Amino acid sequence: MTTRAVISQANRPRTGRRRAFDASLDFFLAPLLGMMEDPAVSEIMINGPDRVYVERAGQIERTEVRFETEQDLLAAAQNIAQFIGQEFSDENPVLDGRLPDGSRVCIVRSPVATDGTSMNIRRFSPVAHGPEFLLDRNAITPVALEFLLLAVATHRNILVSGGTGSGKTTLLNVLSSGFSDRERIVVIEDTQELQIPKEHVVRLEARPADSRGRGRVTVRDLFVASLRMRPDRIIIGEVRRGEALDMVQAMTSGHRGSMATLHASTPSDACHRLETMALMADVGLPLFALRRQVASALDLIVQTNRLPDGRRLITEISEVDYDEPKQAYALRDIFSLPVHLAESQLAWTGVRPRMADDPLLRLSVHWPPKNAFLYESAEGR
């Protein structure tokens, strides 16, 4: 075993499954070992045996790493499938799961992947990031961050919208630091990624069907179960399908302070995507009634973006309302990024949010907020 692997193992839980994975990693995934141990690498992308890319600091670069043959790469994929517990064959050519070290992996084998087996390993920090992580990277301004943490403290329902790799998961981790230690938090994910920095957390993870089509547990199944688990907060790692309707109905029936992420390019797109996914539940709800429910359920949409230079920013924070005469969503930008300025920062638009009049925070006498960590004074909530 390599020295790097030995050093890394010293800092990892020494479970039997973990030891077996580390040993096989050194053999089957030997070409990737250096990248798997590099904390600066956030994603490893393999486009066939001789084209391996990594993402560092938001920038993608090609490496000199390669597998000797397609068979070697396929053997590595089969080894991963064994530890994930999924069948990976010509009949089931797509694998999506989580490695024992917490990394998320997606593999598509040839001939479906026409240039050779394709593999993506997305790595996550084992430590939850706090508010300072975003501030240090200029991803958000102190005032905007304070606003979001105050929204968390007053149990606003928040949807984080953005593209792949735009920082949605990181932002959700940061916002969850604003939860009270006395709250029971239920986290629902397709593949576990979130690191909620609280003690009273129940983590639920969806499960695909086995080779005989049995045992599938969907995010929607878990969401329905979570409502019976006495949650103070429900977090959905990513809304993708019909669970959107269950989430919307839960948000409008007493489960305030919930959060979720969704892939969308703008807050407006996020509303319409959530609407479309809710329609997948196929309950025959009229569109105008569904839109009214979505607008009632969501308090804030936070838009994240990844810039061409690799930086991840929060670019909009919008309140959601409903225009009854037009039967359409009405969005009000509370914070936005002035696009015409080269070094622009997220700025208050001058719009007074509904939250400013919340009696729990008494913001009406000092809006906009001035102190980035004023939310700490609400610790007695």
C-alpha cells in the first residue's frame, strides 16, 4: 500500500468495510489515488481510460493520469459497484451511488458510453462549512448572509436554485448552521451529501431497486415517512420528481422552515420547474391552484451561480408571491448582483421584505440589517 494511502487511512474511521475499500482502492483505482487524496480536488471526471480530468478551485484541467486499458477501468467500476451494492452490467449500464468515504460516484459503461466507460467522482468536505466560508470567498456579502440566517431563524421556507457545481449544497450546509440546537432535523437525499452541523439529525437516503426490481425506496417515499417523524425542519437535498408536490403541501400545512435545492437558472425558472415536477405526481390539480400553492409554500429563492473563472456566487435572493389577476408568480428581488459592474457585489435592491415586520426579530426599526452576525442575538428563539 502506498504511503499516501497509509497516512490517509490513519485519519479515517477504521471500519471493516472502510479497510476493505482502502485496500481495493490502492489496487483497482491506483491511477486515481493521488487525486482521491488531494483535498483541492472537488471532482474527478473520466472520459474513457486515457482521458482523465479534475476540477480544482472551480477550474477543470486535464491530467496525465490514465488507465492502461478499457478493461482496467471497467474492473475499477465493477469494484465500486460491489461496495455500493448495485448491479453494474450490460443490462444495468448506469450506476449512481456513494463511496464509503462519502464521495458521490456516477458511472456509465460502454457501449452506452461510446468512448469507453465514463466515471465521475464528486468529492465533499467531511466537515460542514460555517458562514465564514462564504464570506471568505466573497460568495455573499455580510448583510445578505445575515438576511438569510435571519430567514432561517424565523422559519422561512427557502429554495436554493442553481446549476451543477454552483454551490447549492455548500449554501444549504451553511444555512443549516442557523438551526436551533433544540430542533429535530430530517434530511432526505438521493445520495448523501449534506453535512448538517447539528446533533439532532435524522438522515434518510433513497435506495434503488435491486436486480429483480425489488426494494426501491424513493425520495417521495422518504418524504412521506418524514412527516410522521415529528420534524421541526425538513431538508431535501435535491427536488427532482413528484416529491415536489408533497413538499409544497407540507410547507403550506405547518412544516415551516424547510429547505431544498433544485436545478434552475433563475428564480423564475425555479418556480416553473418546481411546478412541473409537482405535476409529475399526477393528482389532477388545476394549474392555477398548484401555482397558488407553490407561491404560498416558498418564502425565498436563493440563486447560486458558478462563473467562468470558477468562482461560486449567490447572485439573487428573491421573495415569492402570487399575482392573483394574472394567475402567475410574482417575484421581488431583495438582493441582486449588478451585472454591469466588473467587481459587483450582491446588493440590497431597496425592496422591504415581508420578514422585516416579523415581531420575533423586530427588524422594522433597523432595516436593512447592518451586522453580519446579528442573528446570533436570536439564539433564544
